Amino acid sequence: MSPDRPSLVASDVDGTLIGEDERISARTRDAVASVVASGTPFVLATGRPPRWIHPVVEGLGYAPLAVCANGAVIYDSDSDRVLSAATLDVDTLTWLSEIALRVLPGAGLAAERVGVSAHDAATPQFVSSPGYQHAWLNPDNTEMSENEVVAAPAVKLLIRVPEMSSQAMVDALAPHIGRRADVTFSTDNGLIELSASGITKASGLALVAERLGVTASHIVAFGDMPNDIPMLNLAGRGVAVENAHPDAKAAADEVTATNWDDGVAKVLERWWS
């Protein structure tokens, strides 16, 4: 990337943009405000679904476009509209679930679905099987049978084995899946996430960049986990925070300070201060 300002800024949320208290610091909020005030788009690129974007919007004081669900969903948080969604079809979901339950005995299954807005009441958005143990507090799931979990198209299939590391789960499952789905993880706490083939944060960010008329070489992107690696590779400058997974650091062009030490802001302030 040239010394000139980037034409687009993209950031992961959890572990990157927000601190350990799950809040956006004043310094980070000010840095993002300077980016936006200059006319440069700032977008989110996260594993979160659209319904979990509003707290970030409140913290930023700005409603950005968001690449959600690891690239499967493009969401306009300003108008509260899902602009596009790439889904796993029912046949693929069923096939993946059968393999997962065979390769990872005792695994719990969940699916992330999406409607036309963040809280579309017509669509049960997060559905899980009775054996699914949540990886976060205060889950907003609808419990149903394993067959019902995969009975409708979904933007993500989540597989949970609390006793395993996420990396071990990927190592066990990925050889059986091939290119029929993309598999990644955003926490190493026994949770992996499957998306439609070719769908990653990079594919989602590329759609947003095309929409905004920006080439990949003029993007700066921030992340911390393996699900961020495709985006870090796509961007003209990929930046990992110090607390990032080793593989994310290896993929990045630069490593900044930790998320709790305003790592994203410290990089943005080079161009916007």
C-alpha cells in the first residue's frame, strides 16, 4: 500500500475493535469518526450476525455497512436491511451435519439464518439442537431437533464440541468436507463455523469494496482469528492485533497493539489524526 490514505477501512469486531469489556473505547471511537469524517468508508467484517451489530453501532456512533456471518451476509446497519445473503442449501446442510456427527461424536449443531432485517420476526434466526452447548452467555436460540436445524437454508452451520479445541475439530472434519463448504473458527473454544463454498470475510469484503468502487489494494483490514485470514490476505494492508491467533499474525503485513490497548486506533491515527 502507498503512503496515501487507504480508500476503505475494514475491521473485525470481537478481539479486534472492541476491548475485553466488549466496548469500543473513546480513542477507537474517535479514530473511526475521523475516518468517516474524511469521507473514507469504514465497514465491519465480523462473524456476528446482523442482530448483534446494533451494540457496535451504538459504541461507534456510526452505522456502517457490515460484512456479517463470516462473509455470508452484507448488512446495511443504517437502514437495517440485509442486502445479500449466501446460504448453505438444505441438502448441503444435511450432508454436512451427517458427516459432523459421524466424525465428531456427541457434537451439538446450530444454524444461523437471516431474514430481511436484523430482527426479522418471521425468521427464527438462531436454531440449535438439544445437545448444543453455547459458547457465549445469554444465547438467543430456538431449540429444535437436529433434523429441524438443517431443514431450512442457513448462512452458517455451527458445530460445538466443548471438550475439543476448534483447531482439532477443523483438522478432523475438513478432510471429509473438501470444497463443498468453507470451515473456519473465531474462538478456539470448541466451536467451528461452516459457510457456503467460497464464502469468507474476503468474499464479503470484496463485494462491499466493489459496491463502493474500491480496489483491494487500497483496503486496510484488521483482524485477530483464523476467520480473518482471507480478509487480511485480500487487503492491501492486513493488520493483526497483538492478541491475535498465531496464524492470523503470520498472514498479516503488520502486527499492532492489542485490542484492549487500542491497536486499531493506533494504526488509523497514522492517516487520520
